[in-house]
Amino acid sequence: MLLTAHYLASRFPRGLHGVVFDCDGVLFDSRAANMRYYNLILEKLGLGPMTAAQEDYVHMHTVGESLVHIIPPAMHDRMGWARKQVDYLKEIVPSMEPEPGLLEFLALLRDNGVRMAVHTNRTNSMEYVLDVFDMSGFFHPVMTASKVVAKPHPEGVNKVLEAWECGRDEIAFVGDSLLDSQAAHSAEVPFWAFRNETLHAERHINDFWSLRAQFVQYFSLLASGCSRPALF
């Protein structure tokens, strides 16, 4: 089912106080960039490009898990060297693109007092990517696989809840992968699937422009009489 303003009002009687976002496939159309990154590493090792199944795996998992998965065990001792041969700033980041309507949606949430966080299986590149695209001011906290146990473990979501001091029924987690869905459900928070109809989710989202339109209506409903605790 698609998300609607009336669903928001009924699902969050105390107000929606925060939204947690996955990074790759949600904030950014970064699949092509990720594929380029891993294929360049394979190329440095004299290996061919990833298979379709390997592409699906690296889209969801940490860089360490992904490299172990796609590189033959006999070459694992060269993984560190191969990673250093790829200039992430010059060769990968330019291929990333924020999802259409994302910045406008983030601004709407900020202006209406809804907190935002990132929970990703990236390790040490997330803050850098947010800085490059001038998004750092929107998100706090930023949970990565270098700070918490990687998804599908719920630790990252739980850390966000602790930082915001709000209940599990007051936030939503937007993701596009099975690991995102599992992390949200393990943490017992509502999960909204982004462009992935195969995932078990409370609601499915097609794009940020339509999502923004629903939130405009939701905030209008609040202004017309619905109230929520002043957490912000």
C-alpha cells in the first residue's frame, strides 16, 4: 500500500518525530557508482567484473563483507592494496546522484521539526559523501558499519532511538533492501520500502516528490487540529 497523509495521521497518533534513511538506493542512486568501485578493485587484481548476483550482494553489504564475497580467497591478502589504488573522491563520488526530490523532502521535514538520521552499511565514507553533497546538516546521528553492528542487526536503529529519546512508534525507517527491512522489523519500528515492492513493509514509496506531497498534506492535518508532543 502507498503511503498517504491519512495513514500518517492514524499510524502516528503522537506524531511522526523522526525518519531514518538508508543511503545507497534511497538517498542516492548510487548503484552504478558502487558497481564501478568494486569492478575497479577487481580490475586492479586482474579479475573480471562482478556477476549480477555479486552486484546485488555488494549493494546491501559492508565493503569488507563485499570484498571477501567477490574476491577469491587466495587473493584476500591483496584486497587492501587494491582498495588503495582506487581514488574514491575522483573516480566514484561523481557517479553518485541524489534521488530526485530528496533535498526538497529533507527541507520540508526539517522545517516541520521532524528529525532525520542515516543508517547505512557503509563504513568510513558516509560523512564524506554527505559533506560533498551539502547534506550533513540534515542528519543526526549518522550510523555506519564502523560505529554499530551492520544491518540487519537492530543496533543502529536502537542507537538512533536513544539519541532522539523517542518511542519506536514515533519513527519510520526508509530502506530498499532486505537487510533494511530486517533491521527495522528487528527494532520494531515501521518500515517503508523505497522502490522495492518485494519487501515486507508497512508502506511502499515510489519517489520523494510524491512522498513530499503526502507530508505537506500530513502537516496540514496537524495544523488543522491534530496535536503532538513538542519533542523538538
